[in-house]
Amino acid sequence: MSLSDAVSKHSVTPKPQLCAVTLLGNLVATPDIRYKANPATAITEIVLATSSKWLDKSTNTYKEWTSYHHVKVEGDLVEQALLHANKGDIILLHGYLSNIKPVSSNTTATHQDIVHANFVQKFPKGYTQAINQIHCSALLTSKPKLMLTEQNKNITQATVVINQHIYDTYKQAWQTISVERAIHAWGKQAEYLAENGDIGDELMIEGRLSYTNGASKDQFIEAKNVHLFAST
């Protein structure tokens, strides 16, 4: 079943769904602020680094992983929070997933999908425990597939679509955008999703944003908790 078939199966007109991303981390570089015309609007794209630690039970040591999130900021938020921001500053932001790809002066570069910010707050440079959270409601567009990793751990992969009702500050109008992402669930959540999930089902996901190890750095949702609602 295709993405459009899954959406039409659930509803002729997709109803708005939740998509809330919260990140707290350090600026990788000083923002490059530009301005659009008609109307004059400030715009910038920043990269925010968040780190997480976990215990590797095989070695009984803690390991750390850093994720780099590309974030688009526009409008008054830019001048209010980022006009005097510098590399290393701590940034707290709230936003949603977007289909926009980051701008790059290197046309051969590949980037992960972008987060569109609707709240930004800057703090002075320093160390802070990072936050990387996403809460979203979505529609399953592929049959969840349960697999076993080389470390004998259960993982289930699937794709979802999120129909977000967002306000476009440049067009000054509300619109609904559909964003498709892969989701990964581990352990008991993996078994639950694989056994009970089907194309067209609604679900609520609590998790974090992650990126594949390949050159494309594709963004996906690493689900910590999944709540399923069967289609009718």
C-alpha cells in the first residue's frame, strides 16, 4: 500500500496530528543570518549538537553519542534569540519536523532532514545535560518488521506519516504538511509494534531524533514508547 493509499484509507481529509520536537544543546557554529524580501524576514539555519550516554553492558563502560540537528529559524525568533549567538552557546528550542532540506554552499554535500523551530532561547556557553525529545501522533504507512540484531536484540522498523497543522510565517497562513519518517523500536516495544501494528493504524510515539550512519544521514525516530490505535 502506498503513502497516499494509507492516508486515504484512514481519512479523505487528513486530520492534524501532533509533532513536537524539543532540543537542548550547543551551537556548532555562529549563525549566518540572511534576510528575505517582501516582506523583509530574517532567516538562518543552525546546527545543534546533543549528546547522550548509555551503559554498554558488554564492556560495563559508558559510551557517548553526539547527534547533529539541522534547524531552520525564521522571523522575529532570529533577531530575538540568535542575533548575538556564537559557536558553543547553549540553545533551547521547540519545533516540528519539516520536508525542507538544509541549504549548503557545497552542492555535493548531503544533509539530514531539518527541524523547523517555533521557539528559541539562548543561554551562555557552558556544559548542560542535553535534551533530545519528540512526541508525535502519526499514521503507519508500512507493515512493522521485526528483526534480530547481531547483538541478539529485537528491533522493529516501520514508516509513518505525520500530518502537521503549522503556521507559515513567510506566507502568513496556516497549512497542513505531511512528513514521512522511519521509526525504530527496541525490545518489548519492538515486539508490541510488530505483533499489533498494521498499515493505516494510528499511533502515538515518544522518543528521540536519530540519524543513520550512512553518507545521507537520514533522520528517523527512535521510539521509546509506542501507543497503538487500530484503524476502523
